[in-house]
Amino acid sequence: MITNSEFVSRIVNNLKALSKDAHVSRRFILGIGKMKSAFLISQKIDEMTMFKEEGLITTIECFRLERVEAKVCDIFEFRLCQNLMKSTFKLPDSFFGKNGSSIVSISSVDGTHVYDYTTPQAYSLKLRNKYRKGNVRYYYIKDGFLYLPESTNELVELRMFVADRDAAEECCDCPNKDKTKNCKSKWDSEFICPDRFLDLVMRDTLQEVGSFYRTSIPDENPNLDENQKSQTTQ
């Protein structure tokens, strides 16, 4: 594991060979790095090769929901529910691929109930299926909010791949939550990337950032060839 600060420092040290006078934006570098890592993680989630990366899975032990009036719910298929729960806050930013969100599992905090993903249309069909299993529970996500049809659970445990673990921790509503963690600088936060792909992400980040600065730095000797330019900068 490396922090955001350590990741950026490595890129900056490699960029020094580009130009000693170039102003390098640390925020810009971090943004490019996160984008490269997110793209790679989303690809691997689609390939179903990320779910063994336990070190990258974030657990939110107490994610709070509240009961809403099903009859006025903007999801038509849920309006006939006797009980409908909706999260009080949006889910933390996660990685999305072709197969949807990067939620690994949702369960009740005591582990007695596990929720399966569904869509409103699929849920409506399940209700009409007389052979459906009565103990199966479902969840749906709309506009970043979590919905639990026919549930009264006010707290659930989420396990998912998130883009920012500190932001995910803020979604936790456990009584014993350590509120001092919110004071941590984003530069001290973990750079989210599988260890086996870190070198690749750093290489691609360095390549893109280096290309940007090469094109943005003015040429002070436009009439010199490449060999003469290298000699003047030594």
C-alpha cells in the first residue's frame, strides 16, 4: 500500500528529468493516476478477476437506511411494497464496469440476511412467480441511493470496491465510529490500486503527464535541432 502523496512523489521525481523549471501540479498528477487506476480496476471487475483482491474491498459496517412511503416512490414497481427502505445518503463513489457497480455483498449487520441485486422489472416478475423462494431479499440502486424492497432493516453492511476509502468511512453510522479519521489529509489516504498493477498505473501516469508537460513547456530554442537542444540543457 502507498499513499496518494507517495504515488505523486514518485511521478514528480521521474518528471524532474523532463525540465528542472517545469511547474508540476500534484493535484493534476493524482487525478491522472486515479483515472488510470479506476479504468484498470473497472476492466478487471468486468473480467471477474478482482473479487479475490480482499485488500481492496472496503467494508462499511453500518450503512443507514430509512423507511419511505412506497406508494409515492418514484420506482413504480416498488409502490406495492408493504415496506420499502432507502439509504439516507448516497453510496460512496465506486468503480463501474459493463456489469454495473462494484458491490461485492450487502447483508444485515448481524449476517442473518443477504441481499441479491435486482431491477424493478425483474423484481416485479419474481413477485408473480409462485415458485419463488420466500427467504430471498433484494436490493436496487437508483441515482446512487440504495433501496431494499420489503425490508425493515435500518442498517446493513456493505462490502464493495470504492474509489475513496476515507469518503466511504464517512458513510458508516456505527456508534463506535472513530470520528478522528475525518481529520486525515487526502494526501495521507491510500492510493487505491492493486499492488500487482501499481507499476503499470505509474508508468501510464508518467507517460501521460510527461506528454502533457512536454507539449505545454515553451521551446526557448526553436531553431536548434534535438542534439543541440539536449546539449544546451545539460
